[in-house]
Amino acid sequence: MLNLKFTKSGSECLIAYTRADGSATWDKTHNFFVEHDLTHLAVESIFGFNSAFFGLIEAGRTIQSFEEKSPNDHRHPQFPEQAYLTEIVVGHLDNLRRMPDPDEYPLKDEILRATEEASLNLPSGWEQKLAMCVKTAENLIAEWCELTTNQSLEKTFPLPDSRP
């Protein structure tokens, strides 16, 4: 289990992820990345992924290690397929949130196109899981938005009762 703590602190936010052994990784970031990470929490929990962002953090990676890239590739050379698949889904959920009319965004089509371009396979039942991810991410982000300065949102990975 990984404990997650998101704290509002003036113009920046603090994210801290603590592993079962007590070790932790943390960073200061902006609100966008808190919402992005909360979306990761929803997607990884609902899809049952344990080798994407939070699973890799739980296994010992630091937040900063995700910024490392291969010189000739946008992909990190040591990330498993689940990490890339998750980033595609999360990225398109981020896009959906930024749309003036989210109903006009072809979410499923965009995810299918991106995964095909990346030669990745979506797991069976992905459309049902995606619908759950949208709702769960919305709820997590709403909880975050209700907080004021110096308040924290605490969650665990994986989210309890998140599998379809």
C-alpha cells in the first residue's frame, strides 16, 4: 500500500508518497500535476495496474525519476507497458477536463488511436473501466478543489473498492 498526501500551500502544492516501509518521495508542484496524479490514482486503481506511476513509486522510484527520458525517444527506457498505457489514458482524461464542452471530445476514439499508434493493447473491458475512471477522477479532483491553503487530501493506492 502507498499513502498519498496532496497539500495546498500558497501558489504551489506539495505531493508526498509514503511506502509501506516508511520511505517516501515528495515534490513541490502545481495544481495541474495534483489533478494529473489524482487521475493516475483513479486509472491505475480501476484498471488494476501495479506497474504504472504509483506502482513504480511503491516499488521505490522517486517522483523525479519520471522526468528522465531516453535521448532519442519520448519514452523512458525502463518503464513497463502499463506505465505508457496509463499515461495515454490519463493524458486524454486531462484533455477531456480542459474541453469547453466535454461531450464533444471523442475520448474513446482518441485513446484507441493513441494506443494503436504506440502499439499498445487495451485490456478487456476497458470501456467500462474508463467510464469508472472518469467519474472517480472527477470525484477525487472535486475533493481536492474543496480544500483551502494548508489543507491536505490523503488517499491510498490502490483506492479501496475501485475494481469493477
